[in-house]
Amino acid sequence: MKKIVVVVVSAMFAGALLFVPTASHAVDAKLGINMMGDWWKPAFLPFLQEESAKLMGSNMEDELDGSFMFGPMFWVNVASGWNIGGQMLFGLSRNKFEYTSLALDADLLRWLSPGWGGLLGGYFDIGESKCRRYDLDLYAEHPVHKYVDLTIGLRFNYDDGEGDSFRFGTPWFDMKQEEYSAWYFGPSIGAQFHYEFVEGLVLSTGAALTFQFGEFDSERRYLDSFWTLVPYDYTAGYVCIGFDMNLKLSYYIKPAHLEVFVGGRYQVLPHIAASDDSPVYDLTYKDGWIDGEVEHWGGIFFGAAYRFR
């Protein structure tokens, strides 16, 4: 799945880049590299931490580590007053989530396992998960004022992760292994403000309303007995309406035809549950657990682009 997503994202980005050679002979275009140090709190994190979708769940401690992302970017003037652009970011490192949670659930396979003695199980879950992000942003912009552009965008995100944990509880302990993925896709609309302080030095800031839909998938395995080697497959579908905001300072070095830039970005995505599926032997799984969960993603970006004029 991950290889397919990377190919699709790369193909979309490469298709958009086809505009650059055509237009760059007559107008203005940029091609460069974008890098980002990010911080991310996924909407599906409470599920990974045994906090959601349980009879009872409470996160006692967690630690979120950011990642470093890298990828190409482009911008080109394709017609009078119209520009298109885009960027693709891959996680060169993975975001890491460490946690300790207290939970209570009921499981039919646990009841069938020798030594457990009942459906209910209470436990401490101490675990770690690592996840890699893949992001693609494409946009078109058109000036509506001297300092303001209207922006229309299309965004795709894919997340691929795995984790494991130790569960201490009744009657003793077991281990959990998990593989999961999530994807988001949808349009955005917003505005970008820009102001040139001196020749070549430009400050820009913008905000966009984003509409996303997608799906989270997880496969869990518990290693305490033969029965619980059976995979637990979960799927949660959702729609999101959120905001994407950015601030950027750029400087164009005219003799070198090089633009350097630095800035910050923040995205917030509240989730609305759209569908849910779970194994029948997880008796206390709560459908719609992702409803109301909010994803936060942001960080500091920087890079450079060569300008064709």
C-alpha cells in the first residue's frame, strides 16, 4: 500500500510539473527544495494509546517526537494573473509516540483463552509507535488585490506506522503489535497576503479552509495465547473541515536567480465519523470513536528555489 501511495503522489506531482517547462520560456517559474521540522498529534492517537474505543480508557502519560521532512516544490505563472504551485514532503525520519495508559475492555477471545477467567480485562498499556508522513499540496492563485491572492488547493496526505506495547493486567501480561495507516484527500480555499518591504524581501501569510475525507485502518495482534494471534482489524472513515495557516519570509538573490525562504505552518483538522468497522470479538469497541477528535500538525519550514525568468 505504501509503495502504491508514493507512486500515485509522485505521479500527481510530476503531472503538475509539466506546466513548468512550457511556461518558463515566456514567463516566470521557480523550482526548488522544501524542508520542514514538524510536530504532529494525529486524530487517531487516542486509539493507538488505548484511550478511545474501549469500555474505559485513560491516557496517563505521553510523549510526541517530531520528524524531519523533505521534498521538491515548484511555482509557475501559467497565464495572465494566474499561478500554480505545489510541494511534496516525505518524512525522512518518523514521528514517534510513546505512552502509558490505563484501560478496561471485554474480549470474546480473551474469555476463550485458558487462564484469563472472564470477558473483562483491565490493564496498563505501555507502548511506542512510529509513523511516517507523506504530504502533497497543489494550488492555484489569482490576485484579487495588490497585496492579496485568492488560493484554491488540493491536498493529499498518507500516514504509515507500526507500534508495539506491553500490557500489564489480568491475569498477568501480554504484548500487542500493531500496523496502521491513514489517508486524507480534499480541496481547500483561502487567501494569501504578501508585502514587499524592499526589493526582493517579501513577507507573506495566508489561511485556507480545508475539506478532507479519508480512512484509518489498523491491524492488531496480541501475543498472550494461541487465540489472540488472530488479527484484530479496525477501519474508521471520516470527513474533516479545518484550517491551514502559514507565515513565510522570502528573499530573492537576483544575481544568482535564487530565492531562499523560511516560515511556519499550522494545520488543524476536527474529525466527523463517517463509517466504522471492527472485529465481532472486540465486545466493547465503540463505533464512531474518532468523532470529535482533532488532528494538529505544524512546524518550521525552509528551503531554496531557482527562478527562471
